[in-house]
Amino acid sequence: MKKLTIIGASGHGKVVADIASLNGYEEIEFLDDDRSISLCGLYPVVGTCMKASEIENDIFIAIGNANHRKKLFRMNRDKYLPILVHPDAVVAKDAKIGAGTVIMAGAVLNPGIKTGEGCIINTCASVDHDSSIGNYVHVAVGAHLCGTVTVGDETWIGAGSIVSNNVSICGGCTIGAGAVVIKDIKEKGTHIGVPARMMNELQKLRGGGILLDSFIYKVLTLYRQFHTAA
Ligand SMILES: CC(C)(COP(=O)(O)OP(=O)(O)OC[C@H]1O[C@@H](n2cnc3c(N)ncnc32)[C@H](O)[C@@H]1OP(=O)(O)O)[C@@H](O)C(=O)NCCC(=O)NCCS
């Protein structure tokens, strides 16, 4: 009988459990450090994360935070960490997927792609041909990586964002929801907007934008006053 212990009894864990049951796991349980949780979806929470060392089941780390996920991966290296793929995901024959990665419903992973370990390819996300993503990367709901994109370790590609073809994003970044990344990102940090820019830079530009708007408004007001008077 296939048995799985999932670390992280969250909403994400609930989705992972559903995919695990569709992948043939007949017995599923959770571990979580929040002792007040006794049930996650259909499955029981049987102890805290430390209990994993005593367990002989396969283990899946369903923790959203990349750094936390990495630590738990290191603690559970001696276990079998399966790859879970929803039956309604499309994964190319030659795709190379790292251990402990989950690929959710509607996701598309095209030929020549590679993922590191502990990645999350969320609902309806896509990773197009020859793209390569590092360890503990999360491609959030509906995000799209066009062809030959490279993403560094622990980067989070926000929901509904788009990364243009041939673009590289370094490790440790957060790409905001709905962003469009059109150029390489070489600096760690949060990048938002269309086109995506480092968060602080965007805010500075926005400040400049407001000043420019008010300058144009004043010029237009003076122009109207001048014409009305004439
Ligand atoms: C980018 C992000 C991480 C920033 O979060 P934060 O640091 O808490 O930022 P705040 O909400 O305080 O917003 C700071 C500023 O950035 C703007 N901003 C935040 N997220 C933005 C986004 N995705 N696109 C454009 N602007 C954004 C806010 O409007 C705000 O601007 P203001 O100061 O002019 O009002 C977050 O908004 C985001 O997009 N997260 C991704 C969520 C996601 O993809 N979830 C997927 C789950 S599967």
C-alpha cells in the first residue's frame, strides 16, 4: 500500500493531498507544527514536523515558503520524496522534474524543460520549451514562462505573471502577481508591474509620475485660462 506523510497542513497541503490520492497513495496523513490543527481536508494531522524522522512513509514537503521548504528537504534527505503530477497536467516526455515537486491541474510543461527539487508548478501555470527552473521555485497559479527562460533557486513567480522568452531571473526573487518580465533580472528582490521593475524603483518612478501628472495639469490649466481670456 502506498503511504504518504505530507508536511504542512495548509490549503496548499490540501491540494497536494488530493493530487497524491489521484497518484495512487491510499493512506495519507499530515504533520504540522500548529498543534491546534487535527484535520487537513480529508486527512488527519498526526504530529509535528519533527515526527518525520520516525516515519517510514514517503514524505512530501507542502510548505509555501521556499526557505522553510529547503530546510525541511535537507532534514528529510534520507526519505523518498515523490514527484506528484495531477492527471490533468501535461508533462512532456523528456521533461526532467526534480524530487518532491508538485505539478497541479492544468499545468503544462513542454519539451526540454528542467525543474530543480521541491518546486511547485501551480494550477494552470506553464513552463515552455527548454526552460530551466532551479530548486524550490514556485510558479504560481496561471503564471507563464515562455520558451528558454531560466529561473534561479527559491524564486517565486507570482500569479498570472508572464516571463518573456529567453529571459533569466536570478535566485531569491519575488515576481509580483500580474507582472510582465521582459528583461533579465540580475538583482534579488521584489519585481512588479508591466514591464516588471524592482519594487523600490517602481515606487520612485510612480512618485515621478505623480509630479509629472501635476506639472502637465498645471500647464493645461494655464493654457485654458489663457485661451478663455483671449
Ligand atoms: C509583490 C507582492 C509580493 C508585494 O507584496 P507587499 O510587499 O506586501 O506589497 P504591498 O501590498 O505593501 O504593496 C506595496 C506597493 O506595491 C504595489 N503592488 C503590490 N503588488 C503589486 C503587483 N503585483 N503589481 C503591481 N503593484 C503592486 C501596491 O499597490 C503598493 O503600491 P502603493 O505603495 O503605491 O500603494 C504582492 O503584492 C504580490 O503580488 N504577491 C504575489 C501573490 C501571488 O502571486 N500569489 C499566488 C498564490 S498561488
